[in-house]
Amino acid sequence: MNNEEHKKRIQELTEILNKLNYEYYTLDKPSVSDSEYDRLMQELLRLESMFPEYAYPNSPTKRVGGKINESFNKITHELPMLSLSNVFTENDILNFDNRIRKENINPKYVCELKIDGLSVSLKYKHGELFYAATRGDGVVGEEITDNVKTIRTIPLKLDRDIDIEVRGEIYVSKKTLEELNKERVKEGLEPFKNARNLASGSIRQLDSRIAAKRKLDAFIYHLPNPLDYGINTHYEALEFMKELGFVTNSNNRLVDGVDGILNYIAEKTNERSSLPYDIDGVVIKLNSILDQMRLGSTVKYPKWATAYKFPPEEVVTKLKDIIFTVGRTGQVTPNAILEPVSVMGSTISKATLHNEDYVKEKDIRVGDYVVIIKAGDVIPRVESVKYERRSGEEIPFQMTDTCPICSSKLVKKDSSYYCVNPKCDAKHIESLIHFVSKGAMDINGFGERIVEDMYNLGFVRSIPDFYHLEKYKNEIMLLEGYGEKSVLNLLNEIEESKNNSLERLLFALGIRHVGFKTATIIARKFVTIDALMEATFDDLNSIPDIGEIIAKSVVEFFRDENNIKLIHELKDLGLNMNYLGKVLENEKIKDKSFVITGTLNIKRDELKDMIITNGGKVIESVSRKTDYLVLGENPGSKYDKARLLNIPILNEEEILDMLNANN
């Protein structure tokens, strides 16, 4: 066989195997046996290894992975990948429908299962996969093309010479999760917690061979620009994408009005446990594309779609013990040790009990049968007690008065107890874990175990030590599980973190009562850490959404000599101490006071943050000094008072338009 014949055979095998993949993974109608498929694949692999110059970009051999990326490139989405607003009740769905009908629209909806996975954008040029990207922040995502090529339900080449972008969800089936976890247990590894975490972690592997082994799947559910292809409804778009060779979900359904939506939800709620993949709700989309365009979007959500979220899953199990843990601020928290139970795909053996008051109010005792609740990523909690199942042998709760780690006497502040020993190891380790965590300094590569290892080895004993790890590079490389490349990547991440904006640093420092949202509000107000360190209690207390407790905590933090020394050390190490975001001054919002009442489509905290970002303030009660009332569904007495005082009233769309006026 000469070279030209080898080239022709490679082309032939590529076309045959791609056709067989389509039959097997998309149509679920295989036309050959597994052994025949394997024989053809082995022949193609052998020929491509001998004549790599003849291999095609859409070769099915790309599905096995093999390329190792140093990092993920950034991809700016041509159209933003918006999130969906959430609804939780039948009344919420009625309100969603009513808002659409107010625009003189007689709606038909498409109902889809909300797959619990990872969103992806796929871009094709001339029918060939050009790139794949994650949602990211909705505007900029990470390129994951090599890993996506390993997903057999995503075509590498379409039957048509077409430029197109489609969007969908990458997921892992329940069966695959079970099989992979069996293998991991055999190998002495920790099982994956749930299918969504597995999908998300797999698609972000730098080595695409790892992604290939995870047997990822994908459903395609959105065509961003349907009118360009002469398509006028969302349901037609789903059918069009299916014709191109994409896998769409067979449960998609076109329905009439609210009754159709509710019937679909009821049906899929009953079928949820029998589905081969995890779902956490139902997506509801207006079918007409022109009506979608009329309604438009807020800064974050399309107004023509929403997601009904299933109620949090509840299970009953036995509370075996109550133990105490120490957090980064020294707060000592009671935690329930449970008979292991599966909740939303995760095996739960521990749940938070919050504080002494929470336990005593619910009269939670060791030996009780308790209801555990978990919603999405929320930490499992003990929701209630099955009092009727008590035997009389249950042990009443008793709050500890000493630190479980260093045995120091605890001090009660408000409703919580704190270890105030500055040398307590648990406090140090938790504060270090928090400093590098996502949302704080977000230094990739530092899990809890790695931070504990670094602490126990003496490499990281304080926050500045993270920025001196370079001197231990050779010692770290000798440790099990730490290769040269992983250590170099970790050091690069540490160096990059110096460029974070001020709000991340403030949150990372672990100031009591200061979460990320509060840190952002403070950073926007003071812009530099020097200005913040000089701020008085009154300066902070006057900021909307801060209040006396937070103001006092921040002032106390920056009056502590140890904390002042830490800030100066971090400055000397080159960490950014300035707010890098936009300090907006929207003239329509600046210095105006807003009261919000009723149920809104957007989360209330998000709306508050947007108003504050634009220079306004949010207050709780209506008075003659109120500039605007923002009105949602089912308002309370604030609406009546605002009308009595002739306060201007804005609906959700009007306030969002006002907020966007200068953007």
C-alpha cells in the first residue's frame, strides 16, 4: 500500500468511525458490534501513528485525549452567557407568566430539564469545531477545546459547511459516577462527591487524557442567534440543532401557558430519581424569538426565561454525636456527626448546627433522628428533629466552654463562643485556608490538605509565608504528590494573586462579620487600604448596609498592632492595596434613597449592591425623605405609605433601566 492509499484509507476510516459514533451516541442506534468498532479504531490509530501528516482535525482518535495544556486561554463570548433567575413556587411561576402577558404576549413556553452540570459554548467554523469555552463570568470564559473534543456526544465536524455557535450543558451520568467511584475506592482514593463536581473538575483538567477517561456527556439547549438561520421559535432552534448532529434532550416539550408548565414540573418531579442524570429543576423559556427580543434582558438575566428549582432534598438519619470545630475567626461551632446518608448525590456524615442558641431552640440531642437538608452547594444542616422517634435515652446538648484544640477558655460574644488564644493552631490553619480560598485571594492549587501539609512542615505559618514559598521550592518537589510542574504553577498563582483587587484582600484577611459583599462595598467606598485604616466608626457606620456591628469590627481590626504589621508586610511583598473596580456615579442614582418592597425577579441583595455601586443608598422604611420605592410582587404596607406620601414608584424593569443609564 503506497502513501496515497494510506491517506485514502485514513480518510475512509475517519468518515466510517464518525458515522458510527453518531449512530451510537446521538441516535442510540449502533449498526455494528463493539468488537467491529474497536477493530476499525485500532486500525486508524495505527495508520495515524505511521502517517500523522494525513490525520484529520475531526478524527475520532481525538476523543481519547492526549494534549496537555499549560493553562487555559481566555475566550470573550460574542454574546454574553447570561444566568437564569430562579423561581420556587407555583405563585412565582404565575408572576413570571403575568409579567410576560402584561407585554401583550400570548405565550407558549418550552420546558426543559435543568441538568446539573457545567455550561459550555461551542463555536464552529465551516462546520468544524473551532473552540469550546466555559461560561466564566458570562462575558469571558476559559477555552476548554481539547477536553471537549473527548466528549463523544459533541460533534467535531457537522454535516453542513456552516458557521455557528451553540450552547449546552456538560454532565456526567449517574452510572458513570458510580463506576468511577468504585474504581477510586479500589485505588484508595476519595470518591467524587457528585456528578456536577465531577463534570466541572474533569473539563478543567490540563491533561485531556484525564477528561477522556471521565466519560463526559453533553446536551445542547441554546442557539444564540436563531434569526440568522431563519428560525423564529426556540423549539424550532432545538430541532435545527438536532438536525445538525447535536444531542438535545428528549424531555424538551412545547407547552401552553402556566398549566402546561405545572403539569411538566409535576411529571418530571416524579421521574427525577429514575433519570440517568442529575437535575435540579426545570427551565422555562418563552418560545417566540421575536417576543424574547421584545422582553430583552436585565444586566444578568433574560426576562423571557427562568428556572424553577426543586425544593431542597430532605432525608432522615440518626445524630450519633456532637463535636466542636474552630473556625478562622476563632468561633467554636457545634457540628452533628451523622449516620452516613445520601443527599442529592453526596454522602453526608456531618452537618452544621450553627451555634448554641440554634441547638437549644430546636432541642437537638445526641441519639435523635433528625431531618437533614441540603440545597445545591449549601452546607448540609440539621433542619428539624423527629421528636416522635425519641426513646428517652437521647443526651441533651451541652455547649463546651473550652477550645477543642488548645483547651483555652472560650469567650462568648453575641450568640457565639470564641477561642481568643492567639497561638491556637486550629485558628491559624483555618485562617490560612480561608486566605487562599475561592472568593478570597483565590490561589489555585491550595486545597485544605495542602495548606495543612505546608503548616505542619513549617513552610507556611502565617499569611506572608505564602509569598516566601519560593525558598522551599526544592523541598516541596521532594514530597509525594508534588511534581515540578505543579509546584511551579502554584508559585505562579501565588505571584498572580498580588494583583487582586482590594475587596479580595479585605475578605481574605478574615475580618469578623466581613463577607465578600461587605468587603466590596467597603473597598468601593475607601478605594485604598490606607484610607480605610484611617476610617472612624462613624465613617463606616454611615455606609448603607454596613451598620454598627460591622463598623466596630473593622475599626477594631485596623487598630490591632499585629494586623497593622501584617498589612505593612503584605505591602512590602508587593500585594495590591487598591480597589481596581469601577467606582460608578450614576447621576440618576447618586445620593438618592431607595426602599425595596415585594418579591423581585432579581435577588434583593444584588439589587441593593447595584444601587450602592451607582452611588445610591437603600433604606428600610418609607418616609418623606425617601426618593423612590422599588415595587415587586405582593408588596406590603410600604407600598401604601409610599402612595400616601406621593413617593415615586419604580417597577423592577424601571430601576434596572435607571441603573444602566450611564453604563
